[in-house]
Amino acid sequence: MPELPEVETVRRELDPRVRGRKVLEAGSHPSAKFVPAVDTIGASLTHADRRGKFLLLPLDDARELVIHLGMTGKLSFSDTPADPEDPYLRAWWRLAENHTAPEQTLRFHDVRRFGRIRVVPAGDYSSIPTLANAGPEPWDPVLTPQLFHSLIKKSKRAIKTQLLSQRPIAGVGNIYADEALWAAQINPKVTRLGLDRAGMLLEELRDVLEKGVENGGTTLRDYRNVDGGTGENQHSLVAYGRGGQPCLRCDSTLTSAVLDARTTVWCPNCQRR
DNA sequence: CCAGCAGCCTGAAAGC
DNA sequence: TGCTTTCAGGCTGCTG
């Protein structure tokens, strides 16, 4: 489940490898989720950017290629053309050579087809609601504890639900939400947070996301970087996936329950309501 | 405008 | 052993 650290890892690898490369040819799976990939033919990629969990690849014609990896999306490069026999290949772009690489194919694999590809006018995300409504990036200096607190106050939903909505902050998914709530000792079902506790949560969110990026992302099963390698952050998880195991802070048994159709793990003792 | 929820997807793991 | 069910979950789009 690629979240900000995984998508950022991919972006960093992608950036030098897409700069200035023209799309010579492109193809896609027939699903409307992937067909827009071919709209890039003839345009050149300028660089790789990211907003929350969305990869943004600006084109040189005032448009942007937007890629969401969904649950199982993977991007990779190969020197050979796309293999039509590959059952999980959802889109591909034949890229012209640039000063660092020969002509290559950028491939988008996505077993479960939760991913999505769009081409939009540069900066116009009105057709992608989650992106259009996304809150600030975690390290955006405008994201003060006061702003974070006021964004949370706009909704009466559980804090975990709010984090997953992308509205108070962009890029947080199920893994890093549970990790940050554990670290901040905040119960995921809490619906109101004071300024101090909101500030603590923001600090822990930044911390777990930063460590996730440093570790090259979390690979539980599917996530791979552009070179096909795994991340290492799965070895640092203290809450996610540890339901029934002892809390590393107080030794109580971690609770696992479904909240908003997602498995949520927290400590019933040190993350009290 | 927001909350709530079905639906999208398929392989792996668990259950029978 | 082999078939069936459950599980993983980010986002969209519909309904109230």
C-alpha cells in the first residue's frame, strides 16, 4: 500500500530518469483507469513531482501526467519494448533517449488495478477530488500546529478517519496513521483534539513519514521501488500489523479492530480515549 | 457540503 | 488434499 514514503521513494528514482524524455509511443489496458496514458504521446516529460500519494509528471505542453499507484502499482524501466503477454501490465510509455539513458520503456504494473492514470491541464486537479482537496504536505512550512488543529476541527469524524481522508495532511495511509497515533499516544477513535495534542500528532506524523522515506518505504508484500527492490521500513513498525502482540511502550496487548473498513491497531492502555 | 458506504480488483492465507 | 471464503485497503461515485 504505497503511502507518502513509498511514493516519494519512487519519485526520487523517477525524476532523473524521466527528465526531458519524449513519449514516442504508449499503450494501456482497456480500462478507463489506464487509457489516458496514451494521451501523452508526442509530449516530453519534464520532471517527477509528488503531492500526497499522487505522482505528478509534468509535460512540456502545459499538461500533467498523474499516476496513483493504488495498492499494487509498480513503475519500472526496461530497454526492451513492452511485453504484450505480461498479464499485469496496465500501461507503458516508450521514452526517447536523453543524455543519461538510451531509449527505454517505462512500465506500469498493477495486479489489482486499484491504480489510476490521468492526464490533466497543469495544476488543474478538479477531476481528481482527493488530490484537489488534499491538505498541506507534511513538511510545508504553512502546516503549523494551529493550522493542523483547525483542519481537524472542521470534521467530527474519528482522527484516524480524518488522517486517511488526506484533508488535514497529505500522504498518510493506514500504516503510517497507526504508527503516528501510537507514537503520539492518541486513540484512533478520538474525535476531538486540543491544540497541544494536535501539535504532538503532527510532530509524530512528520517523524514516522521521514523515517519511512529514509528507509526507502515499507514493503509488506507488494511494494517495490523503480529498481524492483524492497523498502526496509517494515522492520521499524511498532503498531501496524502487531495486533495481539505486546505494546513496546507498556507491554499491554495491542488491540486490533476494524475502523472505516481498515484494520487499526492501538494500545488500549497508553492510547486511551 | 459532508457522512456513510458499496464497488473496484486479485493473490495469498485461512477455513472447512 | 482441494475447494471456498476471507482478507488486504485507497479512492471514486452514489445516496441521504
